[in-house]
Amino acid sequence: MTDLRPVDGTEIEAALRQRAKEKILVLDGAMGTVIQRLGYGEADFRGERFKDHSHDQKGNNDLLILTQPDAIRQIHLDYFLAGADVCETNTFSGTTIAQGDYGMESVIHELNAQGARLAREAAKLAEEKDGRRRFVAGAVGPTNRTLSISPDVNNPGYRAVTFDQVKQAYAEQVRGLMDGGAELILIETIFDTLNAKAAIAATWQVFDERGVKLPIQISGTITDLSGRTLSGQTPEAFWNALRHCRPLTFGLNCALGAREMRGHISELSRVCDTLVCAYPNAGLPNEFGLYDESPEAMAKLVAEFAEGGIVNMVGGCCGTTPDHIRAIAEAVAGKTPRAIPTIAPLMRLSGLEPFTLTKEIPFVNVGERTNVTGSAKFRKLVTAGDYAAALDVARDQVAAGASIIDVNMDEGLLDSEKAMVEFLNLVAAEPDIARVPVMVDSSKFHVIEAGLKCIQGKAIVNSISMKEGIEKFIADAKVCRSYGAAVVVMAFDEEGQADTLERKVEICTKAYKVLTEEVGFPPEDIIFDPNVFAVATGIEEHNGYGVAFIEATRIIRETLPHAHISGGISNLSFAFRGNEPVREAMHAVFLYHAIKVGMDMGIVNAGQLAVYDQLPAELRELCEDVVLNRRDDSTDRLLESAERFKTGASAQAKTADLTWRQNTVEKRIEHALVNGITEYILADTEEARQGVERPLHVIEGPLMAGMNVVGDLFGSGKMFLPQVVKSARVMKQAVAYLEPYMEAEKLANGGDGKRRAAGKVLMATVKGDVHDIGKNIVGVVLACNNYEIIDLGVMVPAAKILDVARKENVDIVGLSGLITPSLDEMVHVAAEMEREGFDVPLLIGGATTSRVHTAVKIHPSYQRGQAIYVTDASRAVGVVSSLISKETRGGVIEKVQAEYAKVADAHARSELDKQRLPLAKARANAFKIDWTEYAQKKPSFTGTRVFGTYEVADLVPYIDWTPFLQTYEFKGRYPAIFEDPNQGPAAKALFDDAQAMLKQIVAERWFNPKAILGFWPANAIGDDIALYTGESRSEQLATFHGLRQQLSKRDGRPNTCLSDFVAPAETGIADYVGGFVVTAGLEEVRIAEKFERANDDYRSILVKALADRIAEAFAERMHERVRREFWGYAPDETFAPEDLVREEYDGIRPAPGYPSQPDHTEKVTLFDLLQAERRIGVKLTESYAMWPGSSVSGLYLAHPKAHYFGVAKVERDQVEDYAERKGMDLHAVERWLGPILNYDPARYLAVAAE
């Protein structure tokens, strides 16, 4: 039978909707029940075709389509003749996943196509009998896998299949059904909504492939009397999650009888604005698992559905037969179909439970704590892989009243996509969290989509925008729509972020029209973020930002029907960071006015929102003046009063704190040391001196007692490094006061006047390295614990270290370094100590050092003593004390030696496991760029240009404060760390001190930042980048040499070299390369030394740390200007300064000596080209460190595919090639590349000689 009616989806839907107005439609009944009655055995299921198949087939009802087609056709015909308007195909298990249990994956397409064809043939036969049109729905079952539920009770985050795998399986089934002539697609018996989402996505994919659309039917399963699906959703939550597919019918089937199903169908009937379908089982199964509700009894119950006006289509599931369907059809005949309600266009989200944003909810607080960029605690837990505790953070948010939780995993050290998937899979297993909707938050769209693939409910995407053009915006919106998600749309287009009222309204209006008219996005699912910007910054143009947002909100809500407004509230008060009372008041005032005109959502910390009516009247008025821009002097007035509101609450506390002055002098000294208070220390020291026999007793008595308390608090994690450094400042000032008295005593009686130290430690930054912040902090911490510190400073040669160590008879030597050449210098110092017979412990620390390097390289060079890697200052005291103690030293060294032997062995084995490619193969697998599609923009100038004194104030917004805090060993990111209950107060105090010093630096012009930039015509020649004297490119000016990754990689990933990002010479493309050197200023060293002379280590370290941050901020700012102005390849880039640290812009600035090009000697070429020493005073040391240390240098590469990478270990074939290209001695190159060599040069030569 081949002359079947052509399939026209639009016509089919119209015909069924018309019939549904006239009568209650009837669906068929169970296929399996009727098949069971046929009594088929294994041979019947197999048929002749599959008689020798390896798997048992009994029970594989779908296979009967191929082995017993006449029987299946007859069952369909029986149902049609019993009164069914629509019959389902016998393809409930027609996916590769479900058929995998029977080994029948290979017949999937044929099975589904033939199944649809048999049902269509039956429909035609029925029509020929009575002339009434029948319809065939392709049945798409749930599979035997779940996407929201783990099959392993011990591992709730595990999934046996992925969303994409399930989607692919469904797509293959739908193709077969459509090829066989199915007129509808019925996704049924849904017990996991995420599976249904995959089925919908697959169905839409096939529709798009063919340019054909069929009506979709959706039917879920309430598994028991709990009233929820197996994956936990209520009926309304289930509807909200899937209504985006605009189904012809939506309803429930299976698991329950008609009596048990009625209440759930009634609930759906109230909320569904489409046809509602119910096909229950023939009652509940009896004690033998059989369904024995008679056709008449079932029909009577189903008739009550019709009489109640809650259904448009009815049928039967398990246990039903043609007799049941006949009885049901007769029972509902003549009854009025359910009237489809008009549902208000409200945002309807869901987790396990529904959430509808009604007018009665004036503002939705989106919980922000499950965001790694906003919560230090959450980030720490996720980074550590402690997802159980991370779930507690989410649980607390929901318990505190969050209607939605925002989940963001955008952190530099995280695999954001993997973390998002792992966390959301675990959330799905926690009903008390999963009950609320999720906002999937990421700046990376692939992370957003990965998150959507884990969410069974209706989510919100945060965010999409038109910043990359309309086409990308439409594509992203369609993806979001395919998952049913609502979207946050940023007021951002190709020209940048909207900052004026006109631009905000213009962009949002344009986006609204695109979404609603071209994408078909429901307007109620659109949330606009018109950009909350900082006000009261001191820049006049910023004063109107608050009013612009509020007025834009009013216009958008009035002119763009049903759309919503959200915003990042904390941006508003950015200028008042550190003053929480003022910030909270500004937020309360802003929200009060914005909510009044229609802002209805925001990501906020509800617990920190001030109540508008409870604000002090004066503060509220000042904030309203600023937010609403009511006065020309509003910013100045708020600034004048801000400190008063900040300190008002604490002033009384400080006054009360002065009660400590009533204590004994010993307790007052202890309090001053613990709290870093210098104000009274000289008077207290003098009072203490008057009460003792010798001035030394003040040091050995109350001062050391106080420092012991400091040490105990630091060791227990109750004090942090900046506080300890402050304590050291108090101690130094007290000791400095006592020194003249001790000197006088010495002269009077010949005594030495010296205090007894716990031990003597020599510290030095090795030759060629100028970085010493970390070393200085360690020195301070040790000094606070009564160790005598001999600090030799920076760039100290080995001979001097050994000479002083011998003369001073030190107990320990500590070496520090930041740049990679320092690693070799440390090995050299260790070898010299071995050669000269030293046996004191050698401590190793610094940014580039590691336990592995110490174990593999330094430890073998110093066998008489012991080299020990110290991770940070917090470990230094314990390590030093255990090494100095005669009782513990031997045991510690023995333990370290055993540990380092294991480390070295593990390192050797891991390197053997890593396969590396010969250089030729690595080059053949280079990073590929299609240069035919590349049109490089010419820089605005070639050659070099100096930027003289640059205002520090202009660089402050570009400071990344996280590394600053990490310098003091705080574990967390700015500003979220301030909320950490343990570290927060100390981190905030340090930050406030830094802000105060920064203001002084700006006001008094302590630093004179300078920069020099250059651009040159350039092309890649192999692994090198050639620079030319002019545009003719006929004369080569210089060459930057590159190193290529040699690790053998999987999945076709390339072996990258920096030259891959520059157009090869043979392409004829005129490409360019830039270079730069920036410095915070030559004044850093002088200012730090001035503080050291004043016994103020705290400010000495602080000024160096700030100088480092200013230099990095300068590099960030100049790179931004390169992209926008000097090279101009991204003139419309509009990243806020705080966003630049995520490096999402086009182009990179790789630095010689760092992972993409680990060779520090390449700096020589850069410095020669720029004449950096002559023109801005920055020079290279003998180890190619930059002086002053607060300097940054690197290249500029502009290609949008350029990215940072690590060269990692290299083989001798590349080192030989590299040395030849550079014209350097091989042994010299091996020295500078020592840390990345994958071979031992000495051993290589020995083997070669043999």
C-alpha cells in the first residue's frame, strides 16, 4: 500500500484543531497489552530475518514491526475502528539507546519508518471503511536512560549518557518516523523532563534539516501519588519547562489510573494554553502486576474528565485494549471539549516547582552566592572540588528566600564548562535546591549551553547581547529558545555598551524587535539589562547614569510589552568601594526608584540590602541627590559626608577600645603588637624600661611575649600576613627606641647588650633577580618569632651569600627568586655550598620555585645539608623552628629526603608517560589559521613612541587587586574575599591601607610611570617572527625566535608556537607585531628604602606591592589603547577596566620568559628595538630580570585566534635547532632553557660519548 496521503504539518495541525473544537479527540490504547494476548514466543519475535541474532528478542515489541508486520497493522486498525482519531506507532523503544539492550541498533531507521508506514496503512484502511479521517502519531518513548538522575546512588553527579547522545538517538528515530509518513511526533511517558528536552531539540533539528514541521505532542508521567515526575517536577513545573515547543497537545499518561490522574490533569488544564490530553492506565496494577479495570469502569472515570471540562483528548495506556478505547469514545461522544484558556503573558520559570513572575512580586532577588566571581567561599569550594559543601551554599540561598539561583563558574583556574556541568548535575539530586529555577551565568556561551543541557526546568540565560553583531545575537537567542530558557539581554551592541538614555532605549528596542519578530521569542521571557554604571565618580558625564537607567527602565516597560528589567546593582556604587554603609544606602535608594518604574529583577545579596525607609534621613537625601542627579554638587556633598557615615558606627567602638590603655604596661604592649598600633608604643616601651633592670629585658620580656601571641595567632589562622607585618613595625619601633639605652649600657659595663635570638637566618634574592616582596614578608614573619634575620637584599651573587653565611655562622640560608633563570642560580648556590662544606639547611622559595624542582634539581646538588622547598610565609616559622631544634632536625631532614626521593621518582615516571613529538612532526601539527580570511589592520604608526610620565590616577581603575591580596597570601579573589568570615576583615584592612597609600601616591606623585611602545612590519618564517625596516619588507630589522610545543596531543589539538599567530611570509599578507616596556617608575626602590630606614617594614612592603600592581595596570591600559587606538584593530571594544583581567579581548601580549616563550634572553631583542634603558630607564640584569622590578614587557600579537599557551618541556632536537637559529652556543641555550629541558644535558653527553 503505497498511495498514502502526503504529509503537510500545517494542514494536519489545522485539521486536528478544528476537530478538537467539535469533539473530544480520542487516542488509541496500549500496544503491549494486545501483543501479550497474542502469546508470541522467542521465535515469533525473531522471525526468519533475525533467527540467528545473538540477543534474545522476546519482549522487544518494536521489533514486531519488522517480523510480524501484519499483526501490528491489524492492532492499529482495531484501535482506529474502535473510535480512535489518532493512533501511535509501535516505536516506544525505537531509539538506538533502548534497542541497545537487544543489539538492534542497526535497524533503527527501518524500524521507525516501517512502524509509521504500518500505522498509516491502517489509517487508510479505516478511512476507506467509514470515510472519517485518521491520524498517525510517531511514538517517541523516554529511553531507559535518564539525564537528570544518576544510575549510581553513590555518585549523584554521574550520568550514563549525555544530552547530546540522547538528542542524537532521538533525531535518528524522528528521521525514520518522518520517512515512514508520521503526521505528528508524540514524545510520551516522560519521567525525566531533560530527556524530553533532548527529544524536542532533536525533533526541531530534523524539522530544520528537512524544511518540514509536524505538530508535536507531549505527555508526561506522574510516577506515584506524590504528584511529581520521577525526576521530581510538579505538573505545572513540567509544563513551564516544555511549553516552548508549542505542542499541539500536552498532558499525562501511564503510571496512574484515571481516578489517580484526575487531579494532575485538572492542574494542567488550568495552566496550559493548548489542548490537554490524558491517557491513563486501566486502573492500578493488581497484586500480580496486571491491569483489570474493565472498559466500562474506566470509561466512566474518563467521562468525568470530559464532564469537568479538563480534557481535549483522551485515550488509554497500560492495560487498555480496543474495547477500552471503544467504551471511552462512546462515553465522551457529544461532550463539550475543554475551552483553551487565555494565559497571561507572564514569565513562567521552573525548577522542580514552578515560579511565575506576577505583578504581586515587585522584585525578584536572584541568589548570587553560587557564583565563583561573587563569592570567595563558593569559589574556594568549587576550586577545591568540594561540591558537597558548595551545594550547602546553594541550599542556604534557597533557604534564605532566593527565588532563583545564579550559577557562574567563570574563574581562570577552573574548567568552567566542566565545573558548571558537575555542579548542576549534583544540584539536580538535591530537591531542596533544585526546586527553584537556575540562572546560568557565564561570559562564555559554550558554558551557558553546557549548563542548559543539565537543567530539566525552565532556566534563565545570563546573558546575550548584540555586541558581536545581529547574526551572532540571533544564533545565540535561537539556542536559548531551543532549550526553553528565558534570556537576559545586555544593552550592548557593536558600538559598545549603552551609557545614555537614548542608546539604552535604542539598543533594547532593536533587540526586542529582533527577538520577537525574527526569532519568535516570547516577549515575557526577555529580561533587559540596560547597564548600571557607577555614579559619583568625579567625572561629570557619569552623574546622569543613575537617572538614565531609571528613565530607560520606565520607557522600556512602557514601550516593549511584557519585557522585564534587571541589573547589576553593585556597579552603581563602585566609587565608594570600602564604604559599605554608603554603598548599601545608594543601592536602596536606586532600587526604590527603579522598582517604582518597572525594574523587577536583580542579582543582589538580599541580606545586605538596606531598607529605604530606615536609612538615616541625611544619608538618604545625599544618596538621592547623587542617584537622581538633583544637584550639581551632589557628588562633592556625598564625598564630604561618606567617611562620617562609614566611621560613625565604629567611632564609638574605637573610643571604647581605648579601655585597653587601662591595662598593665605588659598587656598594653601585647595589645599594641597584636593590633599593629604604633601610637603609644614609645611611651609604653619607656614605661616598661623604667620597671626593669636592663633595657634588654623589655625586649625579652613584654615585647617578645607579645610577639609570641602574634605568632600563635598567625599559626592558628587567626591573624594574616599584613597584620603580622604591622606587628613587626610596632616591634621595630620599640626596639629602635631601646637601642641607644642598650648601647649606653654596653659602653658602661662592657656587656654585649644583645638579646638572645631563637636562631640566625640569612636571606637573599639570588643574582640576576630583583624581586623581593615575598622574601621580605618571610623575613618579617620570622623576625616576629624572635629569629635574627640577615637580609642581603636582591641580586646577591653566590660568593657573597656563602661569605656572609660563614662569617655570621648562620643556622639557615634562605634563597628567593621570581624569574626562571633564578632556578639555575639556586642550583649553583646549592652546589657551591656543597663544594665549600656547608651543612646548614637551605630553604627555597619564590614564584617560580616548586617542590618538584627542589627535589629534582636542587636537592641532588646539596647532599651535605638539605634543600627544602617552603610554599609560603605561613609555613616558614614551623619549618625553621623544626630545623633549628636539635631534637627534631634529624627527623625532619630524614622525612624530607624520603619525600623528595618519591617526588623525583614520580616526576621521572610522569615524564616518561608523556609522549613528545620530533620537532618536524610538531611543526607539521602547528596551529592552523586560514589566512585568506584575514585582513590585518596597519598600526597608526611604526617605529617607537615614548609615553612620558603617565598619571597614576588614570591607571587605578585597571588595577587587579586579587594578585595584590595574594602577595600577602590571602586565598581568594577580590572583592569576594572581603566576605570571607575568616580572612575577610584582615584582607579588608589591608585593602583600606592600600587605598590610603594609593591616594597618597596619586596626590603626592610618588611614582612617574613611563612606557615605550613600538610596531614593526612582520611576518612569520617558520617558528620565528621576522621584523622589517619598512613596508617593502626587503630588509630584516630583527627576529623574535619561537619555541614550539612538542607534547604529543590527543583529539587533533595543535602544537603551538607564537609564530603561528603571525601571517607567514609566503602568504604575502602585510602583518605587524608590537612590543612594549612599561614601568611604575624608578622611584619605587628609593621610597621603599626610606620606609625600611624608618623601621616601617609594613609600608615598605606595601609600596612595593602597589608598584607591582600599578605596573601591571599600566600594561593593561596600554594594551587597551593599542587595541583601540595605536593599532586600532578593535576600535569599538568596550570592556570595563575590571573586565579586562579575564582577557576576553582580541590579541595577546606574551612576555619573554613566560610560558608561551620561556626564554628570557629574547628580552634583549625587545629592549634593543625599543632602546628601553636609554629612553625610559628600565634595564635588564645579567639574568634578564627587569630593573626596577615594577616593570612589565612583552610583545603585541593581534590575530583574534592568538591565545596564551605553555610550551612546556622541549627535546634536544628543538634546542639544537633553536640555538642554530639564534646563533648561540648550544650549552648557553641549554642553561637559559634549563627548567623546560626534557633531558639532562650532562647525561646526554655522557651517553653520546659511550
